[in-house]
Amino acid sequence: MELSFHKHRFRIFVFLTLWITVGGSDYLSVSWSAEPQILKFEGKVKRGKVFSHPLNENLNFVLIPDSQGWSIFVRSSNHPDKNLAIFTPPYHGPNPLFIDGWHFRNSDNTGPNEIPKSLNVPQETRHFIFSSKAATAKFPTTGEELEHIEETFSRGILTVKNYKLGNLFPNEKAFFIWMEFSVKIELKE
């Protein structure tokens, strides 16, 4: 009996503390963030082809081809021309959003990207972040705007599983002929 009385008193204490802290019952609003939805899928894409996979009714994961590989895009049906993953760091230098064949070759394209001729570029694992709020943000953003966007960032990891490269000639830039990959998304939106 004594234990349940203390539990009850503790619950009242917590409620009143919250009530007073937020300024009374008119302002009491506790929201619990839902766990992110985990999505996993695999794919294979050939040179010059687009790969697209829906994440929900509004968002799509897309690989857009370029001359040496693909770029990771997350598109919204509301803003199909905007890449919602634009805030994936780093903002200067090689970025994990760009998956190019030469990333998997050494500095003179005579072999794999290994020491002593290795390049400091992303390899098989590509981490990225995205938010639907990125579609309307001005780039570069202020710290306050970026903080507002960060609240809703979803996360993704693309892992290159297998691939074939072309243009394997010394001092040239290698490109992908095809790539097999897996993707894991932690979707907050």
C-alpha cells in the first residue's frame, strides 16, 4: 500500500512540474517523436540509366546518371527538381552523393584505390541525409535555418555491393558500366 501511494505521488509531482514549466494547462502539449521507419531495398543499375525506388507516397530515392556514375537524389513529388539530400556533408571536395567510377581506382587509374596511390574519396559505403524542408531552404543557409532543417533529417546508407568499371586506361577517369547496391533508409517524414 505504501509503495503505490509513493508512485501516485511521484506521477502527480511529474505532471505538476511539467504543467508549471510550460505555463499551465493551456500550453501543455507533449509530443512524442515516432521512431523512424526503416526501409531496405537493393538494386542494380546500368550506365546511363536512372534507378528510382519509392520511400513513401511523396518521396523517391533516385540515382541520376552522369558521365562516370550516378548521383544520389531524394525527390519529393512537391518539388521534383530539388535534391532533398543537398545538405549531405562535406560541402567542399568529394561528397558521398556522387558515386563515380574513378573513386574505386587509384590516382593514375592503373589499379584499385589502394595505398600508396589511394585517393581520399568515398568508397563502397555512402552515408547521406535528407529532409523535405531542404526543398524550400535557400542555400547556403544560416545556422538557424540549418538547425530547423536538421530537426527533420532522415538518414540513408547506400552500399555498393558489386560493380564493373570501364575506361581502365592509365591517367584516364574510370566510369561505371553497372553497379549493384543496397540501401537502408531511416525515414522520419
